[in-house]
Amino acid sequence: MNPWRLIVLMCVAILPELAQAVVGVDAARLWPSPDYTRLTLEAKRPIPFKYFILQDPDRLVLDLAGVEIDSNLNALAGLVQPDDVCVKAVRAGSNRPGVTRLVLELKAPVRPSIFAIKPLGNYGYRLVVDLYPQSAGGNSAPLHVSPDQSVPADSVNTRSARDAAVAKPSRYARLLTIAIDAGHGGEDPGAKGANGTYEKQVTLAVARKLKDKIDQQENMRAVLTRDGDYFIPLQDRVTKARNMRADLFVSIHADSFARSGARGTSVFALSEHGATSAAARWLAKKENDADLIGGINIDVKDPNLKRTLIDLSQTATINDSLELGRSVLHQLGEINELHTGRVEQAGFAVLKAPDIPSILVETAFISNPDEEKRLTDEAYQNKLADAIVDGIKAYFAKNPPAVRIRLTKDM
């Protein structure tokens, strides 16, 4: 072949890439969690990509068209944490004109899920890379528990043998498991306060304190859906609680509204038949949009959806949720003004466990400067946690749980 013709053909082949090689990424973020690792690249336009996996050693290679190496990509190497379950190191380099190659050195084989998200909220176009350890049976790891309250392999509510050896005699039939869900996290920051506080920071702080106080109860243990700054899809939060056979599910949030004067605490339960108020409907939509903001792969079908929707036709769990909500709301009213004096209902996706009484607590309005200040105060966070625990105890006093299995120490 004529060498000049070959050169022309090569130029034609790379022209599209050369034409796009004019931008860097606006942000590059790495979110490690106990379940998976998420890499997010954000830009002003979609990022065309190709990827492949190499072995010996394990690597994931991502070729980004129309992207140049910049400080954001170079900074990824410094974001890798030693305890990351998937990623050992990240490096970026020029593969060919118009194409940047990103190499993720892996600790073990992974199952990647790579997808694009259109601009939403304060985010531009995002390319999301989720890496799940191949050894994991699914996309969800066990809930987070204290070292002395490790989860039994068969997911039954019981204490470990070590706990039984030192435990005092108990008058309770079994151990109660409370799933605590710190709202938002990672890519999904939630609402932002007037002074810059993110909702995801407040919810995690309150959730941790609530867990500590529940763990101090003789007949209860608490488990967290997240114990760090990372994103968990709403359905995964529900699935985690169900896998742990939780007795209750409590989701912690911090409300926001366009008017900074809005204030007060609210408690919500699920509704099958529409919201109890326009405000509840608006809030449910806002909270359900967390999946869109945080970013989920919409091409992945949920095999449990049909069963869950069928189970939701049963109203017993919702009635229990309302009773739990009233008990918690009463206690919260002792420490803060109530935004509304009743438990409201709407279609919150995170409350859709068909067999677990579930409530969502809007602790206060983070958009209100006075309440934002209280929400960041450790003493007030402890008061919130104490009130929720008192509400849970009052609920169980009126509604003793059914016996599933006797405590190890009573067997």
C-alpha cells in the first residue's frame, strides 16, 4: 500500500479522538466502602469510554476519549485508601492521541458496573465505575455492627458465644435488632445548610450515637446501613435490613426547605395510597431522588421488586410503622418543636421493607440556620439519639416482639 495513503487512513481514524481531546475532568472522586468501591469522573460533556480487565496482576483499564490528563486525574492516586476492598492503586497516562488511559490496580478480581449519568442538580455529566469483589455473593455486604456484636452467619438474632459467657440473666425472650439508616452519603450529599453543613454528615453522626445508645440496652443491638461517607442505593438499604432480620428500621435525615424559617422535627411512615399532605409528597420525591443523585445503574433489574410490591399490599407492617412513629415523635417533641403533630405518610422508597416496621425521622431543618447549628452540636445529637431510643422502648413496651429464637444465654 502507498505509504502516504496509509498515513491518511491513520489520520482519519484518529480524527474524532483528536477533535475531542480538549478537556480535562471537572472532578474525580473515589468512594471506598466495605461493600464496593466507586470511582466517579465528572465533566462538562459525556465521556466516551472503553474498558477491559487484565489478570496477573488484576487490573481494570479504562480508555477515555476526548479527555486530557489534568490535576484531577493525577490526584486520584492519592485518594486510594489502604483499606479499600478493591483498589490498590490508580495511575493515568496518555494511551494515544485523544485518549487517556486510566489503570486501576486491583487487590482481587472484581465485577465492574460502569455507567453514565446525565447532569443533575449540581453535577455535570458523570461516568461511574462501581467495583464489587467477585468473592462477594451480591452487591451488599452485612450491616455494620460492633466487634462484640458480630452478625451470626445464619442471620439469626442471637449473641455470640463469648457474649453468652459473660452476660447477665435476661428477662427478655430474645435480642432485638434495630437497623439504623444514615441518610444519603458519598455522591449524594443530601441537603446543604446555610453554613455549609451537609445532611450526610449530620445523619451519620446521629446514627452512630443512636447505635451506641441502643447497644447499651440489655435486649437490643443496632446495625448501621452505612458507617462512612459512601453511597448506598435505597433498595440496598432495605435489603440489608431484611437480610439481618431487623425488627425495626429507622432512617435518619435532616430536612430542608426553600424558606429558611421552616423548622421542627417530623416523622414519616410509608403510605400505600398516596401522601397525607402535599409537603409529605414533596419530601418523599426529594428523598427518593437520592438514587438519581447518588447514581444507580438503571439497566440492572431488581429481582425482588415484584415480590416487594405484592407484599406491600399487606397493611399490618404500615400500621406498626405508624405506631412506632407516634411513639418516637412524642419523645422527639420533648426536645424540639414539632413541624407537624402527627406521623405523616408518603411513598418513601427506603421504607418499603414489607415485613419490618419502618420510619423516617427528619431530625430538624438543616436549611434553618438555628437548627443547623443545633444539628452540628454533639450534645444535641445525643439528645436526639436518646429521644429515639426512648420512643423505641415505649413502642416495644406496648408491642412485645414475637419470639423468633431464644437468646444463647437462655438456651
